Amino acid sequence: MVRRLLAVLAAAAVLIVGVQVPAGASTFAPPGNQRLMFIGQSTKAAWDDYTSFARTPAGGSVYYEVKSGTWVNPGHRDYATFLAQQGKAVQIGISWKDNPPGFNGGDENAKAARSRAVTAKIAAGQHQSQFTTLVNFMNQYPQAKFFLRLDYEVSSFYHCTDSSCASYKNAFATLRRFFDSRKR
């Protein structure tokens, strides 16, 4: 039990501190210096473990992948649904690095090359159909707060096509515009 508790606490808590955002930005931030605690990792079991001894957190975290155009597995979808139905915060790690579209095997160098190519394609507006499930989900729960973490664990090896890493910056900007334009 203690080992499991430590694993949950070490791997699951993400603190987000309020930050300054430009007027009109679609980013949610808690007022003042208030902090939010998210519990993960990806399933309701972590939530249940944590809430068995501590105050209810603000939300949790799950993963969504670009290649399949859906949640990494049904447990992620179910946990996101549980959180969203309560109007909680849902942090969604959107991945193309770990399983890039068009990658069917090979070594890490091949996977990284494919990931960099996908990053550039996303920056150019491609692969947007892969986000339909996610957009529909978020629009279904307007009372929830969604935090999108674009291809978590960003790495120049997996995302940058040059030293400026403009490919990732442009992919981030493209996806931000895309999600903002589809919000109901």
C-alpha cells in the first residue's frame, strides 16, 4: 500500500500555478496564486487511491494519441469522462512522439525521424482529422476545464527539424488555433 501510494504521489501530482495570459486568451488559470492539483496517471484507480486519504483534487491527467485519433486506451477515456462529468480539470497529454502516424516499426532513429516529419505536418495543418474525437469530447463537457499538453516530454530529437525548433513551435501554434476554432 505504501509503495503504491508513493508511486501515485510521485508520478501523478502536477501543480499548475496561475500565470499571466494576454487578454482574450483562451487559457484557463486559477485566480491569484491559487494552485490546482491533478491526479493521474491515466486511470480512475489513481484518483480512488489518492482520494481515499486526501482532499479531492482539481482534476486528473490522461493521454490521447494522434496516430489512432483517440485515447491511448479505454481507461484514459473513462477517467477523462469521470473527471469531465464532474466539471473537473482534465489534463490531456497529446502524443505523436511515442507512436507517430505512419511509423510501423524500426529503431529510435527511425521513430524520431517520423516524429519530426509528423511535427512538421501538424505545423502545416495536416492530421487535424485525428483530433475529431478529442474536440467532440471536450465540446460535450463545457463545464470541465481542459489543459492540453502537446506531445508531452518535448525533445528536439523527436520534434525539431532545425536548431530553432520552429517545427514544434509552429505545430503548437497550429493546434492552438485549431482547438480554439472548434470550441463551442
